[in-house]
Amino acid sequence: MNVSILHSDVLAIREEALRRTSFGGDQKWYADRRRRMSGCGPTCAANLTAYLALTQQALRALYAGEEMCKTQFSAHMEAVYEFVTPRFMGLSRVEMFTGGVESFAASRGLSLKAHVFEARGNTRGDRPPVAELARFVREGLDADCPVAFLNLAKGRVKNIQSWHWITIVGADISDSSLYARASDEGAEICFDLGLWYLSTRLRGGLVYFTAS
């Protein structure tokens, strides 16, 4: 079963100077070097909030830009960073992300509700089965919100980075597999989310938001 957000084209960001299109934001667009190094979480939050703003009129105030171009989206990234702010170890906990996004929304006069799936490392015996993770991803995408994904250890998945946030926009779900499609540093990637869950030794998590 394939599930996805309804308007993935919204995340196509025009890079004016290079005459090309990026899929979602890229943390390298931050003006400050420190922000470029640690800005994957705020960039992911910028993707989510811009998407919600441009697909739900009631949430339009989440994005100040008039269009999805690099100049305006970069300004949005900088604004989000003031609330979704990495600390010494980065944005390494899901609650840092959710609290920051909720505060950003409140600064725009809006209220968002966070939905969270906490993923413990695979040495924990009390972890939910992969089916519960798949259900959560499906619910977030069915709610037409990209799903923020925190991965502290990539396990056996070779094409994702550890200690990193990316933006899931679609998934291919079956009884035996869970593959995700995502925006990562301005590019579209596909990866085995089920394998990550089974092989990661550190915690991580997934988040999506709805209007509250």
C-alpha cells in the first residue's frame, strides 16, 4: 500500500540563481556556519510548517512567504530556527522539536498538536512492533502532514545519515516491509524505514502535527 501527502509538489523549492528545483529545504541555505552545521532539525520543521501553511488556509500564517523559492524559504528557515533551536548535542530529542514547532506556531497566533512515535533502541525488549511504526506513518500521511523523522543511529541502512532529521512525505507499506520517501538536504531519497527500526541501537522518533 502506497500512502503519501496529497501535494508533494508544494515542497518543490525554486532556486532562482541556479535555475533548478530543490525538494524541500537544505540546511546549507542558512547564512550562519553554525546553523548550516546543526540545522537539519529546523530545516525539517520549516518543511512541515510551510507545507501545512500552503495546504491548509487556517494555518497560512505559518509561512510568511508568497511562494516556494529559495529566497523566501530560507527566510522561513531562519525564523523557524529561532524556536526550533539545536543545543550543544544538536536537536537530539523529539520533545525539543515538538516544543519548538508549537512555540513557533504560537508566535503566529496558531496552535498545533504534536503526534509522536518514540522509537527506542533495538536492545529494548518493550519496543512496539514494526506494524505500530507503519501505522503511525500512515496516520500522519493520511492527515496530510509530512512526518519528521529523527534518526540518531542509522543501523544497517546505508543511504541515511546518523544524528539527523529528515522529512518523510510518502511510504510503501506491506505486511513484511516499510519503505519511506523523504526530503533530505534538498533531495528526494527512498530508504528502508523498517530496517532502520529493527537495526538501530539508539533512540529516535517520528512526529507529525495537526491543527488544535
